[in-house]
Amino acid sequence: MSAAHVAETQMNSPDRPETLLGGDQFQGAAPGKRPTLTTGGQPAYFSCWDIHAYYGESYIVQGVSFDIREGEIVALLGRNGAGKTSTLRAIARVDDPALKSGEIWLDHKPLHEMKAHQAAQTGIGLVPEDRRIIQGLTVERNLKLAQIAPPVGWSIERIYDLFPRLGERRRQEGTTLSGGEQQMLAIGRTLARDVKLLLLDEPYEGLAPVIVQEIERTLEQIKSLGMTTIIVEQNAIAALHLADRAIILDMGQVVFDGTSQAVLDDADLRQQYLAI
């Protein structure tokens, strides 16, 4: 995304909540730029453009626009409170924050018209920060529960191949696993569905460094499979080493969209927006 594109997005963002809350926000064309077209004239595999989202009266996501190619991994970065998790949740179509304007497309399908369960059926796979392992169920039951309704993704055995530790603990209650093992289960449960876009919210949060390295190796394997992914992570350096591209948010708006290496090479940019 060029600097001009970012500036245009910010200039087109409404200044007041009232400009978003009136009327049917999805009738006709929402303000902002249309999803970026590839050289073949087709929309990008994933696009969001000029999305605005609120927690109650709090205006959090303020005109975010970006697109992702199929198979690309994007690190969505920024300081605490920049709007990273809120943007991820808006993409997943969960109830909070409420999406008030803008459009979200995945593989030519309009996610902005969907509820969370419909977005999941379309291919959105959100691994939330709190993991949400179901209490009272074993590791294997947690995985099988994800496959009750179609579309089914990876087989249970394939998930165990990726996470041998889960296979060893298949009969153990999921909530009694260590933090790292619960993160593996949360990722595995998401892969048990047919995922087109994997959303990872703080996958390294609260984990010991040695476990972080293990999760990193797992994500590298997922990357090698070509799974389109957005990762929100406070450990920006780890995320940048994994990702192809970086998008930096500040105050709910995109302030940088470029290669991960460009962020790693720009100490001033990192200090200004990531405090590293």
C-alpha cells in the first residue's frame, strides 16, 4: 500500500461516529477504496477496505484497508491499543467490535454481510488470544467437536503429526494442558476446520521462551504449506521473521504497509510505532 493510498484512506475516514451509525451501512457502496486488483484483474484473495468498528461508543477501527495474496503471511503490528485485535475480530465477524462500515472479502465472498459462524464456514479460522479450550473435554474431543459441522479440514491424525504432544495427551482434559500445549490445541482445533484464512491473535502470549520457539517452528511448518495467515503479535520481531509483509496500525489506522524486512531494517519506524 502506497503512502498516497494510506493518506487517502485516512482522509476518507469519518470524523464522527454519527456518520457511520445512521441507516443501513451495507446498502450500496461503502466509502473508501475498492479491494486491490491483481495483475489478472481479479480481486486479491483477501481484502478489507475502509472498515470502521466500535465497542459500544468507542471508535476503535478507523478506516483500515489492506489486501493479502493467497499464501501470504501478514504480521499486523502496533503498540497496545492500536486496534490490532479489534481489526482481527472484525474480520472474523464476531459481535464485538461491531462493524459499522466498510467491506471485507475472502476468495470473492463478502464477509461483511456474514455472522461469525457464516464467516467460519466460508473459511475464516480465528485462534483467539484466550484459546477457549472447552472445559471437561479431552484433547481429542475438543478436536472432534470442531468437525461436527462441515466443512471439515485436517484429519485428527494429521493434527497429531503436526503436534505430536497433542497425540500423546489425546485423552487428557484440554484445560489441564500447559500454556504451550493449549496453544497447540487451539491452533489444531482451528485447522480441523477447512481454513482459507488463519487468524492468530497473540500466539506467543504468556509462553516461556522455549515454548515460543516450539510454536514458531509449528508456524513455520504452516507457512511452508502456503496457508494464508494474519498474525497479531506483541513480540513484533518474532512475527516479522515469520511474515512476508507487515502492516502497522496506530490509533486504529494503517500507518505502514510493506515488507517485513523493511520494518526490520528501519529502526526509526520500529521505535516510533512499535517501541522496539
